[in-house]
Amino acid sequence: EEETVVNVRLKKGDELLKLTDGLLVYYQDGCKITFNKEVNLELLKDGFYIDKRISKRQFQIQREIIQDFLEKKIKIDHIESLLVNPDTIRTPVLANVTFNNPDLERTEKEQPNNNQVKAVKKAVGNQNIFLIQGPPGTGKTTVIAEIIEQLAAKGEKILVAGQNHVAVDNVLEKIAKIHHLNLLRVGNPERIDKELVQYSIDNLVEDYKVDYAAFVNNQLLLSKKYLELKTSDEGVFLESFNKAVNEVSSKYGKLKDVYKERHFILRDGLNELSPKEISEAILSLANWIESAKNEYEILLRPLIYNSVDVVFATCIGIKTDQIFRNTNFKFDTVIIDEAGKANIAETLVAIELGKKVILVGDQMQLPPYMDSSLIDEREAGSFPKSPYGSNFLQDEIIHALKTSFFEFIINRINADRFPKENKEMLNYQHRMHPHIGEFVSESFYNGLVQMGSRTHLKRIDLPTPFNKEVVFFDTSNSENPYEQNDGYSAKNNTEAEAISEIILPRLFEHNISPGSIAIIAPYKSQVANIQHFIRNSSLCNFKNIDISTLDSFQGKEYDIILFSFTRSVDHKKAPTINGKKKFSKVGFLDDARRLNVAFSRAKKKLILVGNSVTLTDHKSHYDGLFNYTQLFKKLVQLSNKASIGNFVNIADLHDFKPPFEAFIEHHKDGDIVTGQVKMIGKNANGIFGLFIKIDRVDCLLPWSFMSPDFKTKIESFSPGTDMRVKIYKIEKEAQRVTVKLPDESPPLKIIKPVRKVSFWDANISKLTRNGRCKGVVKTKAPFGYFILLECGLQGLLHLSQVRRNQQYQEGQTLEVIVLKIDNNKRQIDLGI
């Protein structure tokens, strides 16, 4: 269950007007919106739009930070002076470290040019500010964990902040394995990973209460021990007392060192007192223990805060904690993860709390999220409505909200206004197969990211066309490859249908788990469109596949990524305005950072679906800041390179018809066919039948159709055994096939395996290239007509073979020419 604050909008003309805001709660089987004010539901019956917004509390904290910064109330002189006077910046010392992580220790020896090693050493030797750029899959979380462990060993107190909870919890999960560190997770427990919520303050207090009670009682026992030993010889006295401290301390848990230190502080304090004063102190302590039993939780909290080694929180979340909000607490080092996604206000919140800063991010991945309500002049709490809003143009406000502090510093480094030594880029990726990783490196990082030594093993062996790492399904010659617009966002039915009816079924057929696949689209409308097509697909329904827009995928990885480009336009139909053609641009696709995130989520296969003509046409792009035309041309070239990819024309994939649809075209009730045993069907009541796969369809031989002797031998059938059966009944509506044993087959004996002859092999010899035959139009597709030939096989009459404006109807008989027979793909191309 997850909560998100959203704006609710209605469409009026070309504008989306805000109706209200509310709380969107996601459940496993749906979601619920609670509106913040009473809403006339009649207004919503024709549909409405929602978009995410930050919470009022987050907004309030960000606005306070910006105002405090402008009024010089934020104590970040140590950082501000570095920006105003770059000469004052001290470059990091290359620290001499012994690595705790064996992988990094091995990397130092085997790959001296691997910047992971240098990044850790520079971070440990950081003297004010240091940046680590972490391209996809380069192990930045591993680097952060090592830096934390190294700095904590030096006695530093560290804050690990992140732009979101997932980023923070990823680091905490690694650090939690280091048992000697005291860790604290600040933030709403409901937003923290359930495995890590044990580190929130309330849970820590609960865990430490027993130890704390023992500590308080031990203070009393040790005081009495001190008084008892006071008259002894000084040498014996100290040895005996220290031994007693060590004995009681050995039974403490996580805060053992803290409690032990307090016991020695007690010893030093008692040393200043006379025996009489010690007796009085013991009495007072005993009375206090009795009266304070119900206040242990209150007393324990400051002890935990003071003893913590590493605090974890989101950039905004750290300020929701009363201790860090209302005290002058300073960390030795603040590490901000996903710093490229944190806007300047979010970053300032965390920076204020640290003496030194380490920013870890990547300006070539997703930028900060900008809530549109922050710049909406109609919103009472927006920045333009604030006392400072009138001092800035809206473009300046948008630029500030969309630019991270990380990117701001990177830009200064690139302009030689900040020392390059204060930044290190991780340069070996370990996530992607090299055929994917090298494309990402060359396209977005000037080829500076190299491939890890074992990345070539990131493979899934599948038959063509999925036998390569980069597969491009081109829709350009489909009947209607073009996008549709719902007034708010773009969608593309051809791409959604190709994914749900062609690509996914073939992957599932080869035992690819839905959990290893993610589908990314750049528009919410296309995400919803693909979900709709999948729900209505008999081949994909009930498959739990992660489908979302780009913004929710940073930090995630999957074996297979399907990317729907969505945008597809016909530039020949571009309108003429003031004597010039007005060409449609591809919008979100012209954002290198988003494309980088999309492509780099794939570990083993990157499957792309789109119109290659639109994508590679310079008229589709703004190529001023980044050559997008060249990027998409390179992508198409890559998929055409035989050793790396496959470029597949969707219109040619008529053999990818859904299994049941293909089955009923080739089979009828009463046919005797050969199938393969798949499995025995069992439920709570026992065996109910035998499943036999026939031409990619699971058919059932019911228990009631078997003779008693056959039933006793059913367990001896192994999966894959060939068996001849008779089709008893095809139920088209339920898409179900029931079979029985052929009448001529002996039902009491197990049928010997026979060599399977496919329907194709049995009938293809009846056709000859350039020969003529008759056929019936079965279905019309976006790219042509499927024709059922006299021999029972099906061929494609492509639109390119049909005269313009010529239309054929389903059931119409045609005389066609066999242009091409492809036995490997089992395809027949036809002409008129």
C-alpha cells in the first residue's frame, strides 16, 4: 500500500484545470482517491486527469529553505564561499585506505584504472566538497557503502541523505550488514522499507529499553562496588573496579561501548567524592531509578541520537525530525545520493547539516521532479506568490527548480570554474550486456564507461528474433503506425498491440518470467493503453508485469526491457504555417537523460518498438543541444548489425499470430493430430486429466475420457512424449480445446512416440514459387491481408502488392501468386 498526493484536473478545451487535490492510495488490486474537498462526481463521469504533487509539508520545508537562503539564515558559508571564491576550494587528498569490501580490494589490484578505487580514496580525503558521478550500473551504492565504513572508522558522524526513500534504503540495506555501526533511519515508518524500519527511532527505543534498564541498575551496583573498594589499595581498587565494568558491559547489545564509557565517567565522578558523599549519591540514584522507571523511553532517545554513527533520511525528511530541525547538530560528512534528482532547495536542507559534503549522482539521468503547482500563479502557496516571486522571471524559477545542485557544480567544472580534481566519474559498468552497455556509453558518456569483466555473461538464449541483445520492432510499414492524441498525452495503438499480441506471448512461450520484464513508455496515456491491451489479451492477461513511465525506473534493473517510443508522425502531412512546414517534434523522446535511464535498465535484452522512419528523421527532433537524430540512427544501425541485434518489420511477422487464433485456422473438431505431453492435471480432488500441447495450445485429455487401464499408466508419460490424439471439441469463446484418444488407437496401451510432422511440413510441398492458387481472405491487418490457401496454410498479401484504394472483404475468394516461401520463418508472401 502506497500513498501519493495528487492534483485532480478536468479538461476544458485545450487546457487542464485543477478541480481539487487528494490522496491517491495504491493497493495490489487497484487504487483509491480521497478528495480534500467535496466534489460533484457528475463532473468526473467523462474522465479526469491526475498528476503527482509534493506534499504540503515538503513544499513548506523547501520554501522555508529558499527564503532562509535568500535571507542568509542558512549556515552554509563553508559551501557558499567555495562557489563565490573557487580559489578557496581544497582538492581532496588521495587517502591511503585498506578496503573492507573484498571486491574493491581485488579491483585495486586487478584494475588500477577503475575509478571506484580512486573515488573512495578521494572521498575519504575530502576536505570540503567532492562529487562522484555514477553512470548506470557502475556500482555507486557499493562505493557509498565503502566510504561510509571508512569515514566511520575515523570517528566521523555521517548523514546519508537521498532525494527519495528508495535511494536511502538501498544504501542502508548495504550498511546494515556492518554490525558494529550504530544506525538511525529518520522518516515516516510507513515510507521506509519494512525490512529496515527496525532502524527508526521508535523501534530502536523499544529494542534498547531492556539494555538501558540494565545499564541504569548497573550504575547503582558499580557505585556500591566503588564504595566497597574505596578503602582498598589503589592498584587493587582500580583493577577490581575495571574488571566489574568489563563484566557488566559484556552483556550489553548495540550500545555496549556507550554504556561502558558512561560507567567509567561514573568512576571518575565518584573519585572526587568522600565516602559519605558517595553513600548519599547512591541513595539519590536508587530513589531516581525507582521514580524514573516510566521515563526510560524519554531518557533513551538523546542517548541514541548522541551515539549514532550514521543517520539515513531523505533530504526533506531529515528536517521533519525534531532533534535535527531544532538543534545546531552538525555531521562531519553529509553524503547525498541521487543528488542529480534533488533540486537545489532539497540539497540545501541536507548540506546545512554538514561540515563536509559528498554528492553522488549523475546529471545524465533523471532531473529533479518539478511539481507544476510550485510555479502556478493561481496556487496561493506557489513560489510566484511568495515575497520573492516578483524578483524572478518564470523561466528562471523553472530552471532553478529543474536544475540539481549536482548539475550546477558539474557545469562549473566543465566551464573551468571549479577544480576537476573534486569530481570522479565511475567508469566500469557491471549491469548490462556489452552490446547494450557500449551503446549507452557511446551515446551518453562519450565512450568513457567501460564494460565489466563478466558482463558478456548477461545473456538469455532465445530463438530468433529474440536471439540478440538489441531487437528493434519497426512499425513504419504498418497500415497505421501513427500516434493518437487524447488531448493531454500521446498513445499508439499499433505499438501497444504489437507488445501484447506479438512480443510478450512469444517471450512467455519460451518460459520468460513476467517478473523479469518491464515495459517503459514515455507517456502516461501509452502506459494506460498498453495495460488495456494486455488486460484484453488472452495470452497476457493476469501476468504481473511492471509497466510505467520513465520517471519511476531510475535505480531499477530488469533482464528484459520493452520500450514503446509511442511518437510516430507522418511528416508528409505537416501543415503549412506562414509559408513554412510545421513539423511535429517527438517531445519527451528529445530528452537524453530519460532515454539513458530507459535503455540502461536492461541487463540482458533491450526490445524497442517504434516507427524507425519518424525516429531517424531530423525533422522530428530539436538537435541543438544534443544530436537526437544521430542517436536514433545509431540505434537502428545497431539493431541491424547481425552480431548485435535484429531489426524486425512488424508487418512481416504474420507467423506471430496468437496461438489459439492460429490453431483454429488449421484445425477442426474430429482432426487427428500429434501433440506433446505437457503435464498431468491435478487439483485438490486428484488427477483430472492430461495436458497435451498442440501447435502452442494446451489441450486437455479429460480423466473421464480415459479407460481404467490407461489411467493406471498415466504417471509413466514424461513431458515431451509425442502422442496422437483426436480433437473432440474446440470452444472458441472460452479458447479451450478438449481431445480424446483416436478411435483407431488402442486405449489400453501407452502409445509409442511417433515422429511429429508439422502441418507446415505436410503441406508446403503443395505450393511452388511464382505458382498461382486460390485462397480466402481470413483477416485484415494494419499491414495487409491474411489469406487462407487451398492447402490449408496461410500467407500474407502485403499492402504493397494491392492497388491503391483496393479493398478486400473477409471471406472473399482471391487468386494469388506465391512470391516467396521462407521455410525458416514459415512465412508465405503473396501477390495478386
